Amino acid sequence: MGSAISLRDDFDGTALRRLARKSKSANQARRLLALAEIYDGGRRTTAARIGGVGLQIVRDWVLRFNARGPDGLLDGKAPGRQSLLNDAQRRALVEMVESGPIPSIHGVVRWRLIDLTRWLYDEFAVSLDTTTVGRELKRLGYVKLTARPRHHAQNELAMEAFKKGFAAELAKVRRSLPKGTPIEIWFQDEARIGQKNKITRRWARRGTRPSAPKDQRTKSVYIFGAICPEHGKGAGLVLPFCNTETMTLHLTEIALAVAPGAHAVILMDQAGWHMTDKLDVPGNISIIALPAKCPELNPVENIWQFMRDNWLSNRVFTSHDNIVDLCCEAWNKLIDQPWRIMTIGHRKWASGL
């Protein structure tokens, strides 16, 4: 051990004991009391006995106290092992995750941790295990999420152009109406519900594989659903087919749900039974077609997902009538929760116009 080191002269034993009484850290208080003994002229062996350590540790405390004051006697977090990836390698990892794998080159259609581990070794000769790669990805803000479906021929420019031009389309409808007519913005879609039902994710103990009933029969019906997110209301019918006649029935149902004196602008996709000239459109309704292959613009798609996940999936329908009854029950549950329609159906580009 080297020669004795003097304590800094801007403290004394009384001050350190006062700080020890106020400290919320037992280890810091013990170290302060040990150094207070030295300030009062006590031997360093006595200080070591008060601190419950050896003389070398007391010397380390003195160095830390001289450098940083009382804060130097607080417990610090161990720095841990230095990361094997540098900033450039992390940026390359982020770029690979964002761009996704190329099947013909990487041999996979989605990145797994083992694939990224192998890529890092091939690219940078850095050997990591999958746990470390997963920790790096979480530190970079990535988690494993279920991808939402996107049409392979979707035109993203057309989708953005529709959002920006929607106010102008709405203005055209407004000019054709009597001045001061309130306008309600609705969204409409259909969902097929049948015996060949979906199975959703569920909580289960790690390492197990939960099961759910899966029917192979093919009876089905269609829910025709429309929502007005601004007012939290909707109109729906459960019908056997999708055609012009059933669509006319649904438009009539929507017209009944529109507030008296108001006019509904309904956004829907370009299905044949939506756009046909044979469709009988009520006088208080105007239809605006969404761009082709852009279901993301229609919040009713999210309504279907919510209803399936919570009320319709993981069950066996015993008959056609049973399907109809349970679809009606699910839709009525949704109508009884206007806040749900408001939150799921809200689209910033279509609100406040």
C-alpha cells in the first residue's frame, strides 16, 4: 500500500457525520463515518474497522471522496461488458432489419435472431449469440410484431393523394347540398363470417402449444357494416350474399341512422356491388370510392379485426342460424360501445372537415 493520502480540507468530521445521518444509502453513511474518524484524528485502522473493510479499501474511499466529494462514496453501477458492436455496425443492423431479407440471397423471407446473428458474423466477423442480438435490437427500439397485410399491387402514392384530396371531394358534395346541411362521414365494408373460423393468439404458459376448436364446414354469412366515427354510431345487417340487392338494403339501413336533416358521405371500396349504376342510393347519402387495393384507408377493416379477435373467433358455429345470431350479437355489442367506434374508426385525414 502506498503512503497516506490527506483528505480534502473543505470538510470536517462533524460535517461528514451530519451527512451520514441524512444519507439514504447505508453504504454511503458507513463510508462517511469512517472518513469522519480520520478527520477527527483517529487512526486509519480504526476507520477501517468502522467501515468493516481493509486499509486499501479505506484508501480507495479517500481517493473517491477527494475527487467527487460525498457523491463519490455512493455505490455506482458496474459498467458491464463493453458491447461487441460499434455504432457503424448497429446502423448496418438497423438498415438490414428495415429493408428485410432478400429470399434469393439470404434464404429466408423474414429475419429471425439466428439469421441476423449469422449475417453479423458473415458481414463483420462479429460472433454473438441470439440473446445478445435480441438485446441489441430491443435497445435500438425494435420488438417482434405481427405484420398487417398489404395488397401486393397497392399504389401508396394514390393512397396519400386520396387523403390530401379528400377535403376537396367533400367540398364538391357540400356544394350540391342546401347551405348549412350537416355532413356525417361514414365508412362501409363487408366481412364474411363462417364455420371455417379463425384462431387467434391467446395467453398460455411458455413452452406449451394451446389449442382451439377449428371447424371445417363452410356455411357462412356476410356482415354489412358501416360506422360514423365522429358520432360513434353504426348501421349493420347480416345478409347471405354480397350483391346489388343486399347493398341496397344496407344503404337503406345507413340512411335511417343518419341524423335528421344531415347528409351522409360514405367511403367504401370499389367492389362491383358498390359502384354499379343499378344501386338504389337514398337521397341523404353520397358515395365516395376509396382507391383500389388500399384497405388501410377503411377503418371498418379494423372493426372486423376487433370483432373477430374478441367475439367471433375460436368458436364453432353449429348452424347457419347460429352464425347469424352470433354475428348480430357481436355487432350489437359494438353499437353499444360508441367510444370503441370512435377510437378504432378515427382517421385524422377524415376528421374535422
